[in-house]
Amino acid sequence: MSKNRDIHHIPTLAALMTPFPYHIEINATVEEALALMEEHRVHHLPVTRDGDLETVISRGDIERASAPGHRLEEQQLYVHDLCARRPYIADIHDPLDKILLAMADTGIGSVLVMREGELAGIVTVTDALRFCGKYLAELAQPVDDSIA
């Protein structure tokens, strides 16, 4: 973040998104998705089908499907088994306040960020909280108005 504390300017998604996120093919196994999440220490993966963006899968989706009573433990699960919902998609230039309020109002944990029709990044609740924490800490720093 810059030292320009202009609180009248609302940042866009570009300011906090994780660019070029790891993604997984829709026909991959859930084990492959989980391994990719663990390897890269992420909790959400955009899901593609033949290179085209389809949806998103989260660690929470996998944990819910793996809980006793939800699926047969011996059944092989695939990413497409857990991806019934449509993802929240936003443009890289969308104002951050609009997206944060939508995330809060809908309870979604991630937003897929597009630029000119292509996946550019992902914003998760963790990204948003980290950005807001840093932003507030920067606002609290005293401004040196002295002229040398």
C-alpha cells in the first residue's frame, strides 16, 4: 500500500486480489484438489473445464462432502461432484466496497476476478481481511507534514 492516505479513493479488486491463481480441472479428483490446496497453502481453487472457467471449489466444500453421513467413504469423489453453484465473478476494476458488501451479504468466501473475459485473480475473505487490516494500520500512522 502506498503512503498516500487518500480515504476518498476506493481501491479496486486489483489492489488485493491474488493474481493468476492456481486452478484445477473439473474432472480432477477431490484428492488432487486437496493436494493442490495443501501444496500452495490456499483454500479456494478456480475450476476449469477444457481451459474455460466454470466455478470454484473450497476446502470447506471438500470437508463438508467428506464428513460422515454425507458421502460414501469408499466412493471416489471428483471436483465436479462438489461444484453445483455458480461462482461470484467480478471485474478487476470493480470498487472494493461493492465487492466486500456483496461478500458479507451473501456469505460467499471468494470472488473470481476477471479482466477482459479472462481469469485474472481471486479474492478471498482472508485476502479482504488482510487488506483491510493493513489499510487501517496505515491510516493510523501519523503523517509527517513537516517540510525539510
